[in-house]
Amino acid sequence: MFTTPEPVTLVRTTSDDPAFRNLVDRLDQDLATRNGESNAFFAQFNKVDHIQHVVVLMSGDQPIGCGAIKPFATDTVELKRMFTAPERRQQGVGTMVLSELERWAGELGYRHCVLETGKKMTEAIALYSKHGFTLIPNYGPYAGVEDSVCFAKRLDLGS
């Protein structure tokens, strides 16, 4: 793993944060390009209103990565809206955001995390696999969706 060349700051915030909104706009553009015609289907599950647990990674005053967790079940969160600015990829940004989200989920009492990503999102699949997520059958609205893959992880955070 590479590291960022300058100091960065992890910020716990909500989906109202302008830095998060900026990164999500960039994510949505990227997804529209990658997903093509199927993007409208996925976009309906990626709303960012009222998300209470968002992490933004800042480099100075520039947002360079983000992610969020939302309640999924009593002891499970769903990971949403993970994104690293393209110019900052391969520098450990995704790992830092993911680790902070897992830590926060544990502090909130969650023991599991699930997520969905697209089969074309090879960088995301590599990140999740590297950090202990395992493939599971597609859940909820993604069941039977050929372009989706779903993952889960038990959050063993020492408690």
C-alpha cells in the first residue's frame, strides 16, 4: 500500500457535509460512465439524504475520499458511497476511510457490515477482499442482479 504524501485528516460527519456532497457528485459521474444504461437502477439505492455516519478524508482543504454506513439490521450496517478521488488512488485513501467506518460501526455496537458493489468496480472489489470481506449472495434489491456483487464482514473490534 502506498501512503498519502502529506498529512490527512479523517472527519466524522453527516451527509449534509459539503465535502462529502462534492465527492458523491464525482462518484455519481464515475458510476454513470461505468454502469451505462444500468446506472438508473443502481442510482435509486444511492440516495444520501439523512445519512448520520459519514467519513470524509481531507488533504488540507481538499476532500479526497469518503464513505458512509447506514443501519441495515439490528447488528449490521451497510457500507455506502465509498469513493476515492481518481488522482488519489493507490495511496491508501480507501483503506483509511474503510478502517474508520469499521471502527465507528463497532463503537455504535454493530458487529457486521454488508455492502453491494458493481462487478465493473474492480478497485472496490480488490479493496473489500483485501480487508476481509467475503462474497455473499446478493441481498435485498440486488438479488438476481447480474451486474452486482455483495460482500459481508464480521467486525471483530476487540469487544
